[in-house]
Amino acid sequence: MNQKYEAVIGLEVHAQMLTKTKAFCTCTTEYGSLPNTNTCPTCLGHPGALPVLNKSLVDYIIKMGLATNCKIRPISTFSRKNYFYPDLTKGYQISQFEDPICYDGKLEIELDDNSKKTIGITRIHMEEDAGKSIHDLDIDTLVDLNRCGVPLIEIVSEPDIRSAHEAYKYLMNIKQIVMYLGICTGNMEEGALRCDANISVRLRGAEKFGTKAEVKNLNSFRNVEKAIEFEINRQIQILEDGGRVAQETRLWDGAKHETRSMRSKEFAHDYRYFPEPDLVKVNVSDSWIDSMSKEMPELPYARKQRLISQYSIPAYDAAIMVEDKYLADFYEEVCSKLVNKNERNYKHVSNWIMTEILRILSDKNVGINEVNFNTLHIAELIELFSEDLISSRIAKDIFPEMISDGKSPKDIVKEKGLIQVSDSSAIDAIVQKVIADNPDTIEKYKAGKTNVMGFLVGQVMKEMQGKANPKIVTDLVKAILEA
Ligand SMILES: [Zn+2]
């Protein structure tokens, strides 16, 4: 990016709420039903059908407001956002406009250099989703209205974000929070979390904002970073060439790695917002807010700090564990099953997760909550090598069998005779043999080529089929050579 310029970015994040029923009717929000089966007169907008607000939606948004340091408005209202689209049979979306329920919040993000930055949150409001148009299954466009009326919250940030990377971090924080709160799956690829970015650039030091473009269709975390990066550079290029950035809505094309113009940007007044006459005001009492704050779980940042202090693992490890709530749960569950609960073993558990477990998950492209690992067996395995009963190499070798057959690592090790030999006299016999078999190597060592020791240790390990305790082997070989 050209250093003469500075980017100004605000994000609008839509999160689909995990309520059982829709925002204003009793239709199920279940995903994957046959098209147009989860519908009723209310969510289809039939004449005379009246919406009733789902209380769980208010519970969830209050929790999100509390988690992002927002003020909660005692009285808020709904409005109609009017526009025509084939998948919006009502001709309007019920949303909150003038007085969103949550406002004036903030979120602290931690950047890669460990510095912290606060991003303001302008507002969080409730709204309903529209249906889905399907263009690629038939020569005609098909419409599935199951999603009509599914509850969303929209989290609007202040234009405090200055780079694609900060946007990524902010979005990651939002994702973690909604997952920890249990109000949204946080899955961007499935559309449960959606993000639009308002991007403009200005000369560094300038006060006035440049003209912004809104970029839509950022359907993965990687795309958010790429699309913002692309858009910043596109706008800088226009300014450098003496042109003017147009206020417009642009779509990210993930295949071509570029944003392209979709339509000129609409303004709020284009939607003819007006108060929704079919819904009463939302009254949130202090006691309602109190009862929600009592239900608040430990949030990612607090959990990270606790993992560091409770298990003495490095901040780096803790950050990886808390990134996914289920991974942090898994870490703590394995730790709870250790016989010897000490710092050394806690660190072994996080190492094992960061290497072996995450590799399996990435190979299978699944989340930790989708795999049924036996946490007791994993704790056993970790203690076997932590106590030098098996080498870490053997631990890695038997891990696949442990998972596929559900056998305990102790049984596998016993069956295959893999217990590491730590009995010095047994090892010593082999060391003596290897030394006797390699007089040339011993000469080289005595002549100053001390690196041949690795070869001798390797020979002993080979003779003992990898089962000798490598530290004891090294000590014995060294003792003889230096005698
Ligand atoms: Zn319905």
C-alpha cells in the first residue's frame, strides 16, 4: 500500500442467531429443510398476518451488547426497510433504524505485534433475513423462502479500522464472541456470519474522509482480508491517476480476486424507513439486563488470561486454544484427565493439540466438535511419553491406531512391546556392542571429530528398534567415549 495514503474502514457484520424459531413467527430456523417448507403467512407477508417478537432474540442481542461494552436502550423500536426483491415477498424487511437496542460500544483487538487497539461499535440491532434466490440450478431463477424471517443481528463498527489485517482481527473477535455466547455458529462459509466493508482512503493526516465504497460478498475470513486489500489499492490508484472514487456497492469476486461494481450505493432514505406499525416497542428493564449478565459465559479474552495463569502455557498457545471455544474446552478436558496435573504435562497437551490434533482436523476439514476424540486416552498417551515410557516418535506412530480402533494407548504399547527401555544395564550392553563394532568411528572421535557421536547413538537406537530412552543412550555413549 502506498504510504502517502491511509485507509478508513468500517465493518457491518450480520450474525444469524441460533434461536429455535424465527424472529417474528413460530416457524423453525432449522437449516437444510426442503425449500419453502419452513414458512407461514407471517414470514411470507400474507395480508392480515401479524408478527410477534421472539424473546430469545432479545436475550441474545442483550448478551452481545454486554460482551461488546454497549449501552442497552430501555426502549427501542422496529422499522420497515422497504425494497423489492423476489426473495422478499413482503416487500420490506423488519429492522431497527432510529433507535437500535445496543449502541455506543467498543471492542479491543490484539494485533500480531501484541499491541492493542480499540474499535468503536456504533450500534447492534435486530432484523430479519430475506429468502434466497437460486440462479444456478435451473434455467429459471428459483426462490427458497425458508430463510425469510430468520433472526439476524447487525453489528456496525465505527470507521476505526485502518488496514485489512485489523479488519480480519476485529471480525475474528466478533466470531469468537458470538460462539462463546452460543448465539451464532460463527460459520462464515455457511453464511451464519456475513460481513460488508465500507472502505475509503485519504491522504495520511487528512481529517476529512474520502468517498467510500461498500464491498459485499466477503464470504470467508481470507476473502475479507484479500478484498479489503484489493479495494484499498484500487482506490489509491484512482486518486493517483487524478480520478475520483465513486460511491457505490461493489462485489468481491473470489475467483478473479477483484471487486467489481454492482450498483451505485443506495442511501438510507432510498429505503423509505418508517416505524413498523405491527410491533410494539421493545421494553428492556434493568432486571432483564441483570439476568442476562448473570448468564454471561467467560469470554475469549478472559479465558485466554485464565489458561495462561492456570496452566502456565505461553500466550501463543493460549491464543490458539481460545480461538475456537470447542478447542479450549477440549484442551481443558484433556488436562482434567491427566493423572499428574503439572505444568510440564499441561504444555505437552497444548503441543499435542497444536500439532497432531489440528493436523487431523485440517486434513479432514472438520471442527474439533465434529470429531469424537477420547480425551482420557489422549491424556494417557501424553503421560506415557512425558514420563519417558515411550518416545514421542512412538506416541505419534500409535496415535492413528488409537483413534481408529478406540484402543487405549497403554494396551497398544503393551501388545506391541513398545515400552521404552530406560534400564541402563540393558542399554549399556548394546552400547558396548556398538562401540566394539565401530573401532574406526571411535578413532575419529578421539581425533576430535566429536560429531560422530550422533552416528553411534543412532546405531544403538537402531539395534533397540527405537525403544531405548535416547537421553540414557546419549549419556552412556558419551561416558564411554570420554573415559
Ligand atoms: Zn413463519
